[in-house]
Amino acid sequence: MQKARPVSHRRRILAGLAIAALVGAALIQAGLVASRAAERRATAERLGIVRAQALAQTLDRAGTTGDAAREVVRLWSASDPSIRSIRVIAFSGIMLEASTASGDAGGRAAPRRLEREEKPLYDQGQRLRAAHETNVQEGADRKAEIEIADRTDGALEVAAPLEASGEITGMAAVTAARPPTPGPAPVPLDALLGVALPIALFYAAGRLLGERRRALFVTAVLLVSASLGWLGFRAAGSLADARRDSETAVDAATQAELARAASVLGDPALAAALAAAPPAPIAPADVDVNVYRRPYGGGAPGSAEALARLGRDVGEIRRAVRRVTAGILAIALLLLAFIGLGGAARSVATLRRHRVAYTYVLPAMIGMLVLVFFPFIYGVALSFTDATLFNTDKSIPEIWIGLKNYGEILGDFAIVKHTAGGTVVNYLNFYWTFFNTVLWTVLNVTIGVTVGLFLALILNTRGLRLRPVYRVLLILPWATPNYITALIWRGMFHQQFGVVNQVIQIFGGHPLAWFDRWATSFATALATNGWLSFPFMMVVSLGALQSIPSDLYEASRMDGASRWQQFRSITLPSLQPALIPAIILSVIWTFNMFNIIYLVTMGDPGSSTEILITQSYKYAFERYRYGYAAAYSTVIFMILLVYGYWQNRVTRATEGIA
Amino acid sequence: MRPNRLSAFARFAALAAAILLALPTSPARAQKELVLWHAYRGEEKAALEEVVARYNAENASKGIKVTTLAVPYDAFADRITAAVPRGKGPDLFIYAQDRLGGWIEAGNTIDPIDFYLDPPTKDRFLKTTLDAMTYQGNVYGLPLNFKVITMIYNKKLVSKPPTTTTELVAAAKRLTAAKAGRFGLAYSYSDFYYHAILMNAFGGGVFDAQRKPTLNSPANVRSFQLLMKWLDTDRILPAEPSTALITSLFNEGKAAIVFSGPWFLGEVSKTVDYGLAPLPSVVEAGGAPMRPWMTVEGVYIAAPSKNKDAAYDFAKFLTDLPAAKTLALRGRQTPSNLKVYDDAQVKADPTLQAFRKQVEVAIPMPNLAEMTLVWSPATTAMNVIVKKAATVPAALNEAQSKVAAGIARLRGGK
């Protein structure tokens, strides 16, 4: 056999370092490019809003309809060459009040009724109005009152609502060229340096250190950390500069637009419209607003307030970059360790050796990934958000709230409440529901095993006639779809007409309102599930009973053992290998037995008989709190995971016995 | 083996190429197809299909064809929620207004139609049915049919239907023999939807104009107190009134008067001679009529539809007089187009006329997304009140605070 060539630690770590530095620098560079693009986009949008709001405010003052509106639009469009078109609509009469769009000339010139293909424009205006009313009613900023859209020709269209005497009556849509973007991105010199320098330095250090693995690895870690840290620092600086530039640009634009507004409002052509009342001045806070038409809250440009806000923004950027850099560094160091310490080489070797096996497993792996792991990971990610019906359009990072849902679920220990009327259990509390679920599971499995085993022993009587008939009859409850069984049982427990209460009455008892108290309501669900679960246990036990060799019993009879002794010493131990897996399975089924609780007790009274799985369903689909429900489900998963781990150990123990 | 396999592959490749080449040459379909999803069955479905066939015949020259797809009711709303925003849904669909708010909030599901809606089309409908289709000031669909609760009575037991609650209680007391399982009045009073009859009579409700919950308003409290009087003092109602129980009581002649909607009529046995009359007025509320919640099935245009103009044209056709007549007479539905009730044949139909009369005072059930947060606390409060586990104001205050908290969490965001 040929002896393997000893591996060179120096070469391996150098490869790891090169890849780690390359990946790290590339990620930081990509993040920087994306962030700068986002900043540019945000600036363009802010500038667009300033422009549209300045026009909208001017129209609000001069008049949102009629000749005055058309005059404002004409003057405005003439004074700003970057504007491609302005369209003003009024809801009343579905009118196009003014337009400088090239198609709206001649026979189509404003004012005219909007045409069918212009429905989206009208709908947009109505959407802005509805958004404003929603925000006012809810006292929150939930829906955008200004809409920004990209046009295919590279222009930006900003639509802002128009107000007349406190109500939104129309909309102005301004299409303008985007502000010029800086030329092609410069060669990422920093990133190149951040890769080349550590490689060169490590190469040099390697000559000094030779094949000393630990020293080499520590050097590589230090070099990668230093290089990525420096790149992060540079990126933060670059982004902070971009932020400052953006602020300056918006300030300048605000001043320019206010000046334009003043000059338009002062134009003699509008003197007639404004003769009655001189318009209130437009403030910077009226035009430099976010999409909810709220001022950014920075005071006048150049003021101490504005500077303080800018300072806060820059600090925020630096912190964010630091967090991201730390994350990237962690990935890079993991890569370095994986490659440099030989993990990668070993993985490749395994993959290569078991090539065929991995190929066979691949389709199943992909299936699992798509059908199991992706939804699971998505669910877990959702559990860290505040997703509700009302914010389904937002991405996960936007509604990220960290562990708040878990805190709310697990941190609420107010299980009982003391009120004037006595002690009240808060049935929505997680721990109550958990207690209820555990009780539900334990009692059900106990009932199932006891009844099932008992019936199996009877059926196993030697020489029993008509055994197959009994067996079929006893399996029937299992064969019926369980939601049908559940609905039948619910009917049987009806207070006036249910068969259970009628039987009670025959024996002179008082009819019970079964679903009015926790204990009785719980008992109805228990009875239903007991009915459903014993056949399974019976079948399992019967199978195992029939496989016990009869000579064991004969031998014990010879020795004078009683029936009970036979059961204790022969039957039970022989059943164990079959029963324990069945019990484990049945615990998991019962823990998540949705149908019975949902259909029989419906959680009555007042959610007290809810189990975890039905509670989480109600959070998602009755209260529309998707994030909270996802967290609830994740907690259920964790509980079952712990149970599964424990059960694994128990199974191993029983395997030892068997 | 090898050449054989090769030639098989070659043949397959040639076939595939031929199909690919043939595809663009197949005649391009000039037809515009509109897909309509609905959840109707039986005669309702037959009536709808008849109207659609008529529309297709009339518009064949324009190249427009409407196809219908009946989706099971249980799966309907979820399928709309899942399919439409992703552009996989129909061009139009028919559903009650209760999910409207949720779909609008979720976005890209339903488009408003104010733009198309001209005054003559608006005037077809009772204003309240159009209100049911309105969300935040925009109309989102054309009302097709409505459903309301009315009074259904056994003619053998009740000769003259009561017109006030005083008459109702008097008649019901006379006809009640709880020991024998006979009741003068039976309805799902512990179902919040049915209780709205009384709540609305007192001027109560679930939301105010600002979309704030008002479950514990004084009007609502009084409505529950009236219910408790019927249940406790007058003892004219059965316990635990499930729909199955009410149906069987009515069919066995053990319930004289029932408050229920058109869905109940299909369950009534042939042997029972029943009549319909408007719900009585409530003396305790100053003689105001009982006002049921109306459910309005609207025709909505899916936001991702490519043929919205044609879709609206069809929706207009579907709610026009001839279509409404078919829906009423063939489908036994109650169209929202009021002109149909002046038609001679429809006029002669006492059932349709009874619902027509009842809808005058009906109030559209809220179409807000927040409404789903109301059901559970309201039902809990109803159960607590009916079972006398708490006083009416206490139970309603509890429900109000739960609903308010739920809404705050839902709207809150970050």
C-alpha cells in the first residue's frame, strides 16, 4: 500500500485564509454596494416626495380643481425642466383636472372625464384617500399616503393626495427624471487590498513559522479579522458620507421647491384665485415628509435639531455595519477553520468515497428540503416577527421583533386572577393550556392502553366463538373518520336532546350542561378520544399476545403459577416491546389531537379545554396573529423535541431488555 | 441494445421537436375567456349557469366567453386568499361580504369598481346592499344576492303572525310547554349572528363609524337584557339551541315560530305548512323593528385579472334585471336588484316577497377584517350571559376589552 503524502498545514491554512478573506471581502463589498444603492434610492424617493408635496401643497392653497389648478400645473412644469409630466385628478366626477402629459393634448386635453384605461390612476387616488382615513382612524401610520413607482423609462412617479377643506378630494402625480447617479462603481480597491494583503502577509509569516499548525492558524485568524474589520470600518465611513450627502441634497431641494412654490403662488396669473385670502406659507416640514406625510422631525435645515438627527442616523449606520461585519467575520472564520484544519478535505473525501449512496439519497434530500425544512425554517423565522393579517405585505426583517412573542407566551405566569367574584383561571395562559394538554395526553393514553389491553385479553381467550366478528366490531370506532365520530359525540352530549342526558334522566338524575364547566367539558372530549383510541391499542396488544408461545404458560402452570402471576411474569414482559412504541406514538398523536378538541368541546367554556395545537390554530386563523401563532407552534415543537429525545433513550433501554 | 435505445431517443427527440414546431402554428385563440368562481350548488348553480350561457350566447360575436367553476364552499375563501394574489385565480368570483375587508387589507385580491359604477347601475340596488360592498369609502363589488333572517312560523300553530314583541311573547307563552318539549319561539339566540337582530333593534352594533369596537354600548346591554327576559322570565326558548335542534323542533311541530334565513327553508319538511313574515318590532326599543344582519353575496373582480373591463361588463349583466329574474325564480335566491321584485312572477312568490320586505330594515354585517376578532369573545360573552355566569354588562365589558386588545395587537405592527 502506498503511504499517503503528509499534508502541508501551511498550504491548507493558506488556502483557507485565501478563501475566507475572499468570501468575507466579497460579502462586505456586496453589502456596501447594495447599501449605497439603497441610500441612493431612498434619496431619490425623498427628493421625489419633496417635489410632489411642494406641488400638492401649492395646489391645496391655490385650488385643486379648475383653472387655478391648471395654471399652477402649467407654471410649475415650466419652471422645472426635470419634470416630465404632472397629472392632477379630482374624485368628484372622476375628472382629469390638469395634465402636462404628452398624450393629453388636443381632444384629450384636461379637463375631461378619465377614460377606462386610466382606471388605475383613479384607483390610486382613492387608495391614498382610504389610507389617510385608515391612519387617522387607527391613530397610527400603517398605510402609505404617498406612493412612489418606477416608470419603465427610468423616471420616478410620485403620487400625493390633494386636500380641500380637510378632506382628500384628489391626487397629483408627478413624473420626473431621477437625479443623476454617479458613474460606474469605482474598482473596489479596498476589497482587493483586503484580500491580497493578508495572503501576502501570511505567505511571509509561513516562511518564518514553518509547519507549526497552531501558530499558523492563529496568524491566519488574526489576519482575516484585521482585514475584514478594516473593510467594515471603511464601508461604514463610506455609507455615513453617503447619508450626509443625501441630507444635504434633500435640504437644498427643499429650499428650491419652497422658492418655486412661493414664486408660483406669487404669479400674477393666480392673483384672482388667491385674492380672497393670502395663502398660509409652506414650511419645510410640509414637504420633506415620509410616505405617511409625517415630517422627518429634524427641524429646519442646518439647525441643531437637524444636525442631531443626522448624527443619530450616522451612529445607527455605524452600528448596523458593525453588526453585519461581525456576522460576515464569523462566517469567514468558520470557513477558515473548516478548510484550514482539514474538515473540508475530509468531507470531500467522504463524498467521493460514497458517491453512489449520496446520489441515491439526493432526490429525497431535495424533497425534504423543499417540503419539510423550508416550511419549518420559514415558520421559525415567522415566530420572531409580529406578522399579522395587516402587514402581510412586509418582509420578515421589517416586522422582526426578536424574542418578544416567546416572552409573551412563556413569560406570562398570571395563570390565576383574583377578582371580587373569586379566583378566575386565565384560560388563555400558555401554562394552563400546557397543563391541560399534558393531562389530556396522560389520561387518554392511560384509558387507551387499559381498555385496549383488557379487550385484547378477553379476545385472546382460547376457544372464543365468533372472535373475528367481535374483533371487527371493536375496530370499527377506529375505522370511522374521526371528525364524524367527534360530531356524533358532541350531539350525544347535548343538554336537552343528547342521549347521555336522556339516560341520566331515565335513572332520575338531572340533565347536565356538559359544555358549561371545564371538568365536564373535558370529560366529553376524553370520552370521545377514549372511544377512538382503544382499538389501536387493542390491535397492537392482540398481535403481541398471539405471538407469546403457549408452552410458556403450560410450563408455568406445571409450576403452579396463578393466573395473576402468569399475567405479571409472562404476559406483561412479553407485551412490552410491542406496547412501548405504540404508547410513544400514541402520546404524540394525542398531544396534537386537533379534531377532537376542535369539534367536540370547541374550547368551551371560554377556551378552558383548548390544547396547545388548537390554541395556536385559533391565534393564527381567528386572531390573525401569524407571528404569535408561529411562536406558539415552535414552542409545541420544542416540547415534542424534548419528549422525542427522552423517548429515544427509553426505547434504547427497552431494546436492551428485549 | 444500444443502437435500439439510441433510435428510441432519436424518435422521442424528433417528436418533441415536431410538437414544439407545431405549437406556434396552431390557430391563436382570439377568444377572451373570463373565469368565474362560485360556491353554489343545486338549483342556485343551475340558475347561475343558465345566466352565464345566455351571456355567452349574446357575446359570442365579441369573442367573450365566461366559464364557471364551482368551488366547494368550505375551501372557497382559503382558495381565493391563496390563489388570487398570485395571479392564479379567476377573473371574477362570488362571495359574501364578510371576508371583504381581510382581502382588501391583504392586497392584490379585489379591485375597487367606483370608477365603472354609474348612477343607473347604482340605482338597481338597495343602498344597504351596496354599503355591504363598500370598504373605506370605495365600492369593491356588485351585490348579487342577499340573505337575511326573517320570521318563519307554523301556520297550524300561529294563525296571525305577531307584529310586536308583546304579541310575540304572548303567543309564544301560550304555545310553550317545556316539559313536553314544545316551544313558542326557537332560534339560535346564543349565536351572535342571530342576536344581532335584537342588538340592531336597540341601535347597538359592533363597530362605530371610526371602526372602534362598541360591544359594551348601552344599546347592546339592553338587547341582552331583553333576551334574558325571554329566556328566564317568559321561558319561551329551548336550551342550547343548535341549528339541528331548531330544525327538528320545527319539523315536528314543536316550535311555532323560528327566526332564520333562506337556508332554513330547504330543511323544512314537506308536511309543515309554514309562512313568512317580517320580524316583529321591539316594544322595549320604542317600537323599532328587529333588524337582522344581511349577508350580501357580491361579484368581485380579481385584481390580477387581465380583462377587467369585460369582467365588469359581465358583473353588470349578472346583476341586471333578466339575470336577477332567473336567479330568483330558477335559483330560489333573493337578488339584490330590487327591480326584479316588481316582476309579475316574482311578485306572486310569497317567499321572495317576504325576504324583500325584511331586507328593508336589515343592516349589512360588518365587512371589516377586524370582525373575525369579534366572533370568539362575543360568543364567549353570549354563553356566559345565557348561562348566567356573569351579569350582562360585566360579560360585555370583558368581551369589549378582549376585542379592543386584539384589534390593537392586529393593527399595532412594530
